[in-house]
Amino acid sequence: MKCSKLCKCFDNKVVLHDFCLELPHSGVVAFMSPSGSGKTTLTRIIAGLEKADSGCATCNKKKISMVFQEDRLLPGVTALGNVMSVLGKGAEQKELAFSWLDKMGIKSASHLYPRELSGGMRRRLAIARAMAYGGDLMILDEPFAGLDDVTRQEIYPHIFDRDNKHRLHILVTHDRQEAETLADRLIVMRGPALEVVEDVQLRSA
């Protein structure tokens, strides 16, 4: 995956200027930068949800799944229904949905609606939905915000499958300790136009 001379402006504010970056085929890459500096814009361009003004992001991944900063749950659908909304109907799909709700520790709340869940449970539901959908590129934009340390430690192993040599995770985080614990490579950037100031290989993918 390669970003070549990406440029992006919003209301005359430069977010990306000639931004270049090459990412591996698999592993976990963590992005860090101050709030509002352009990380989310970059990941949205990589995912194909945003168009760059110029330059290109070449993604060789066929199926992309994303956990957004916001939960983006369907309010009129149960927790189980939210996960199944990306899977379709069927016994296999239902079993997969229950499996991910269980991995996120919220299987017992499968019949509840988002408004009936705590903030942390809604966050785990959003993760469960993205993971159930799957893909060879997982973009996780501050996925663990609002979750306590115990919950994070419980769900980390289910999200970051070290045996999968075909999947790339992009983890956006403000927590350096979290990045260094989870990622194989850490890329630190700064604004106003996103610029790489640190690129560290932490471990072999």
C-alpha cells in the first residue's frame, strides 16, 4: 500500500501536502499525531471514503473494515442486529455475530438497543461489527476510547491476530504506550500539513 504526494485542503486549510508513505502487506501499524492534524483524513483517503485533491493512495486490499471515532450504530436495531447488518441473514452469520459479541464481552446484551447500552458497551459493539465484517485491511480510528484498561487487555488478542499474514491493521491512537504494546511499526506525524517526524520499527510483523 502506497500514498504518493497526497494533497488535501478543507476551507483553505492544508491538511495533507505532498504526503508520501508506504505501508506493509500485513502487521499492525500505529499512527500518532496531535488532534486535528489530519490522521482521520488520511485513513479515510486510504479507505476510499475521501478523495485527495491530488496525488494517489494505492491500496491492494480488496476488503476494508473500519472502526470510526464515533460508534455509528443503528439506533433502531439490537446489538445482534447491528452486527448482522454487515453480514446478512442466515444461521452461519448469526453464529458469527454472536461469536464476536462474546469476544467483546457483550453477548448477554445482544437483545438490547444502543440507547440501552453504556458508552463502553457501544464502543465494543462497534468493534464487534467491524471485526465480524472482516477484511484484509482493518482501520481502527481510536477504537478503544472510553474503555478501561481491564477491558482493553481482554479484547486486544481478539482484534490483533498475529498469525494472520494477510491482514494489515492501521491503528490510530493518542496513547504511545498502547501503540508500542500493540504495533509492529509506529509512525508519528505532526501538522499543520501532516508530516512524518518519527517512523520506528518496533518488532517484526
